Amino acid sequence: MENKYYIYAHINPLKNEIFYIGKGKKDRAYRNTYRNRFWNFTVKKYGYIVDILEEGLTEQEAFEREIFYITKIGRRDLGTGPLVNLTDGGDGGSNRVLSFEIKEKLSKLNKIMGTHKTEQTKKEIYSIIEGWNLKTEGKITQRAVTEKSGKSIITIKRYWPEFKEFVSELNRTNLTNDNPKKVSEPTQEQINEIEQGKEKIRMTKKRKELVERYLTKIKFAPNGNLTPAEFKHLTKNYFNKIDFFVLKSKIDKIEDERTLLEVVDTLLKK
């Protein structure tokens, strides 16, 4: 039996991560033919580097080692790892069949590794969601978790139902675990500006209330006039000595109180 087979890995050069495991001989590791669509998509986007993991193997040994590596690293479609392999290996172009004992051992190994990978993946996803900063990172979504975790969207979707309620609660209550940043003490100048701003707001509100009261009295009072003291106060302090009759003519044309308030706003801006 010839020892001409080897096990190879294709590595994503940007992520420095193995994304495919294969068995072959001659130049199989370097050929792009007969690859699945996920492999083609990954290579088109990132390219790949070939790494020969083991060589000098019989075909039977290569089958077993291929299954071992795929099981250990984990498949993306199953949510157990980054590999784009769509089978557990051992299904190459040969008619050879693995012995019953080997199949049993590999099956047990696959279950053990699968369970371990599943729990580990859940912990990683939970850790990412638990430490999410809603203020800086925005709403928690499957796509956002995928980008932050580096895992495939298939993996995130597979486990998402288990975190859905937790994520909804976090998004709804806007909880965050980040420590509040220390705010620098304002300067005296800033404090003065704040106080002046507050005073301006108070005066503007008071001014508007007085003007509204006077204008309403002019319009709706039985005699239609202000007292001399009221008119003097109004024109001196609020309308820059506006002529009373000009003011009265404006008000006489008003049919409702809403428009009256609009006139107030207009006059206040002068």
C-alpha cells in the first residue's frame, strides 16, 4: 500500500484561521476544482494559504486523520467551528470503507467534541451579549453579535433562540455594564453661562406671560383698554415704546386666542 496521501488545511490569510480540511495526493491541496460553494465564497473574498498538516499516509490513514481534524476543529454549518467542510470527512473518491470499530470511535469522539464545542460557543456568545455596551455599540442584533464575535451568522442564528429573551430585555431596558466616565468639573465661566442661560429662560417665560395677559386684557376686556400704569409698563419694558394704537390695531384684527399668542411671539422678537 502506497504512502502517498496527505492531510492539508486551507487558511484564511486575513483571520489566520483554518477554514477547510482536506485529504489528497499530488497537487490536490492547490487545486480550486470540485470545491463547495462556501469554500468558493471564502476564497473569493479572502484568498487562502495551503498548509500540509501530515503526509506519507496511506489512503485509509488519510481518511481517518481527515475525520479527526474536521471533528476536532468543527464545522461552520453545524455551529461547532470555522470549517466550511460539509461532511465529517472520509468521503473522498475512493471506494474504501472505514472499519466498524473506527466508525464507532469517531462517532463517540464527534459527540464528545460536539457537546464541548456547543457549550463553549454558548458561553462565548453569552459573554459577548452580557458585556454589550448599548450606548457605544447600539442595539444588540444577530448581525452585530456576528461581527463582534467573529463567528458565522449560521452559528449565531443556531443559538439565538436561547438568548432571544435576554437580548430583548437588554435592548428594552437599555442596560449597560460599562463604568460611567468621570466628568470634568465645569469652570466658573461655564457655571456663569449656565446660570445666565437659566435666568434668560426664566425672564423670557415671565415676559411672555405678562405680555399674553396684557394683550388678552386689551382684546377681551369690556373697555378694551389697559390702565395707564399697565400700558406704560408694557410699552416701556416689552415693546420698545411701541405706539399703543398700532398695538391696538393689530389686536383688533385677531379673532382667536391662538393667533393672539402668535402675535405675542412676533412682538417679543422685536
